[in-house]
Amino acid sequence: MTKLPALLLVVLLTAGCAVGPNYKRPSVDVPGTYRGATPPAEAQPAAESLADQKWWEVFQDQQLQGLIRTALQQNYDVRIAATRILQAQAQVGITRAGQLPTIGGGAQVLDDRYAQTKPYPQYDTSSTQVGLSLGWDLDFWGKYRRATEAARANLLATEWARQAVISTLVSDVATAYFQLRALDLQLEISRRTLASRQDSLQLTQKLANGGATSMLDVRQAEQLVFTAAETIPDLERRIEQQENLLSTLLGNNPGPIARGMKLTEQPHAPDVPAGLPSSLLERRPDIRAAEAQLIAANAQIGVAKAAYFPDISLTATAGFQSSALTNLFTGPAGMWNFGGSLAEPIFAGGKIRSGVKFSKARRQEALLTYRQTIQQAFRGVSDALVEYRKDREFRQQQQQLVFSAQDAAQLSEVRYRGGAASYLEVLTNETNYFAAEQGLAQAQLNELVGLVRVYRSLGGGWQQ
């Protein structure tokens, strides 16, 4: 019995030993500022960032907020990501169970009759047995602890992957909604233009009937009407398809989508604070997920190295055994045994060494993926920042183009009615004005979509 306390003491003294490297966050090349930020931000970046705001603070259209909330509850990608977290949690429990002893119980009743064989007579035997068994694979070298560490890291990676899905969903819903409102604006422009050109066509036909102009002017006025009219069916088709897309993002069957603010009424700041590039490592869900996968791969090296060392296990059984059920729990019927075993690999054909090499290669792959994810994140932020700034400048110039084209169209109409210009001049300027208005709607959309991309690239949208 003196061997048991000594063995337990060894277990306690070596319980903290775990082979394999401990995780240390690798160094990465983090720029001091984001390329593409506005010059003041490049000179002295502020600590606050647009991504620190909640999504309902960035997107202030109440109807859009309602759509995003519905999507977060019903979207299938989010729900699938949530089930993956449950799977990872269960895997942690399965892996962690390897550190603990297993206890089992059982009962057995035997009744045998042996046939008569000379010179032995026929006889019967019976046996009843109940007992408990214990088995414990001692985690001397931290194999199970490293495996649990890897499982927990995979769980964390799964949780961050869900946050990435949420961030993507928020930006996808906002982008799809803004695209829908842009199509609504283009349809409004087309219908308004069509009504104006139909009035102009009627006036031109009256002038032609009175001999004040020719049928050429009538045909040119008809071209303006048909040009505006042909865009309406196409826009109506695109609007219905865009509603179907939004419905799918919401987890619903295709159907109509309620509208809120017009595209031109959506509030957004002229400049967005990008924050410090170093904070991106903590805020972007995809970076955090890649780091968690690196932690898991690092822990698996310890699991592989533990195979070099002996496998030590303890076993014990205790119970009662008797030929008569009435005597099963009496003193003489008691039985127990306790033992331990040690198994050391001597030759495995290079399997253990190859396993360690494999786990190290997996860790190197995870490290490169982690650094690549960071690099791509910095590029994404820089691209989004310059896109938003330049889209805003383009939209401002497009507005000036619309003002100029509108004035030219009105002047040409006055000149035509006064007999100072041909209808060709009206045709040209009306066409330019219509194209400019449609271009402005697209420019306004691009600016809002650029804001969404900045918000997502900076790691915003998943905070609830």
C-alpha cells in the first residue's frame, strides 16, 4: 500500500509538465498609418475608428436597421455558424475527457452445466458478480492538455468565424438596400423624364401640324421619349430581382421590401476616422480567427511530441463475487485489484517523427495564413479608404455636371421655341442631361457602398 501514495505524489509533481512550445504571438509588420486615409489622418492618426461604432449608429435609416435585425435572426449563414460553435464546444468536452479517469460498472450472472464425462460426473456451477472498474491514462507529458488547448482554440476560431459572418451579413444587407434605393431613384428619374419628354413631343407635333416645324423634329422628339421609356422596364426588372436578393439575405422567400429614406437622404460623414492600424489586429474577426487557428496548430505540436514518451496508465477494479446471490455482499465475497502499466515506443518506423514534422508544418502554414490575413486586411482598409474618398470627389463633380447639363437642356428648349436652334440641339442636351442624372444616382450609390466597405474593412458590424 506504500507504493500508491508515492505514485500519486509523482503524479502531482509532474502534472504541470507539458511538452511542446507555448504560444507566443508572432511579430507582424504593422504600418504606422493607413494608405488611402485623408492627409490629416495620415499625418496624425486618431485612436478612434468608424468600426468602434455599432452598426445602427452608422446606418441610421430605421427601415434598414429593421432589415439588418431580421437578417441577424433569420439568415441561414449566421444560423449555420452558430451550429458550428455548438459542434466545437462539444469537441472541447470530448477532448478534455481524456484527462480524466473513466469509471464503469457492471454485473454478471453465470449458470453453467457441464456434461458427464468419465471419470468426471455431471455438475452445475453458478456465479454472481458486481463491480466497478477505473482506468486512468495519466497525462504526464501534457498530451491531453495540449489537445484540449487546441480544441479550445478551434472553438475560439469558430466563434470569431461567426462574428465574421455577422460583419459580412450587415455589410451585404446595407449594400443591397442602398442598391435597391439607387434603382428606385433611377426609376423615378426615368419616369419624370419620360413625362417631360412626352409633353415636349406633344408640343412638337402641334408645331409640325401648324407648319412651324418639320416631321424631322417630331421624329427626334420621339427618340427622346423612347429612350426614356425603354429604361423603365429594365429598371423594374432589376428592382424586383434586388428585392429577391434582399429577401434571401433576410432568410425569407422572395417578396417585396419596405423602403425608408431615399438614397439622397442617407446620412454619412464626409470623412471617416480610420483609427490606429495596430488596433485592426484586435478588431477584425478574420484576423482573430486566423490567430486562434495558429494557437491550435501550435498546441498540436505538443500532442505529437508527447508520443515520444511513455504512456502511463492506472487500472483498478473492486466489487463482490459469490456463487450464491444471498452471500454476494458478505465480507469474504469482496474483491479488488489495482495496477499500473507503462508503455514506451521503441520502434514505430518513423511514425512519431513524421507526426511531429507534420504538426510543425501545419503550424508554419497557420502562421503564414495569419500574416497573410493581416496583410490582406491592411490592403482592404487602404482600398476602401481611397475608394470612399475618390467616390465622394467623383460624386461632387457629377453634381456639377448635372447642374450644367440641366441648364443646357433648358436653354436649348428656349432657343428651339424661339426659332434660334434646331431640335437636334434639344435632342443632344436632353440626352446629356438624362445620362448625367443617371450617372449621379450611380455616383451617390458608389459613395454609400464605399462607406459600407470602409466600415467592414475596419472590422465593424459584428459588435452587438
